[in-house]
Amino acid sequence: MNNDKKVKRPKNSGHRMSRRGFLAGSGATLVGGAAIFSCTGLFAANSKAAQKIGEESNKTLLRMARDVFPHDDLEDKYYQQVMAPLAKRAETDPELMELLTVGVEALNQESRARYGTAYLRVETEEERVVVLKAIESSAFFQRIKGDLMMGIYNNPEIWAKFGYGGSSWELGGYINRGYDEIDWI
């Protein structure tokens, strides 16, 4: 028995998709679709803070978070994890809840003044960044930005997504661990 026989395949008559390609594509579509339906906003949908601030404002906060720190490969769940402590504090802190509520309204006001629609419905990231720059000095913006920055970049679970291998001082530093492997410089 000859194991070197080549299997004859029909000539390519246009675009064909392999079974593997179909499964990979449909799996990605399923995961992407599930992410759209499972993510309701920056705060977990069942949190009291999300209920107090409202669904629309909660979605606006998530859009804002993704625009302030735009990592396209980072799932919404990481933004939500970072903001969970803020949501918990907002449940019992009326001043914080007011900061969030008034801040989202100011964000929407600025957006309506510039583009005639709420921030969540502004189509391009570039236009949303213009709105964010207009409120950048506000306590609301600074609070969201600060919590996101510390939470996202201090999360060891996602360091690999950024190409960061973690602390090296306890292993002798980067000279012996990855210094020669830097590919982004």
C-alpha cells in the first residue's frame, strides 16, 4: 500500500471555503454576537449602580471607557472588571452617583451641541474624541480616566495582550529576560 498517493481535488471553480475556515468563521461570529448581546454597559447590568444610572448612561460609560483607552483587542469584560469597584462605591455614595449622572449628561450635552446626537450614537471615534477633549478637565472625566488607567494597566490577566511579561526585578531584571526580544522599538 502506497501512503504517498495524492488525493485529486477538483479544480478551483471560484471561491471555496474549507470546513476548517467555515468553522473558524462561524465560531468567531458566534462569539462576537454573544459579546454584543451579553454586554450591557460599563457596570454589571445587575448592579445597583447600573440600575440607578440607567441602561443608556451605562452603555454611554462603556463607550466612553473604550474611547479613552481604545484597545480593540480587549474584551468589554476587562473594562467592566476595572469599574466594578467604582460601581460598588456609587451604590452607597450619593456624591459619586451624582458625579457619574451629571457627567454622562454633560458628555451628552457636549455631543448634542457638536453633532446633534447623544454621545453613544456618534458614529466615529474621531468625533467622540473631540467631545471627550471638550470635557477632559472635568472631575467626571478625570475620575473615569484614573480608575480605568490604574485598573487596566495593573491587571496581570491582560498584560500578555499588551506584550508585557510582568515584573522582572525579582528574576534579575530585563537584561536576562526579554531585553533582546523587544520588537516594538
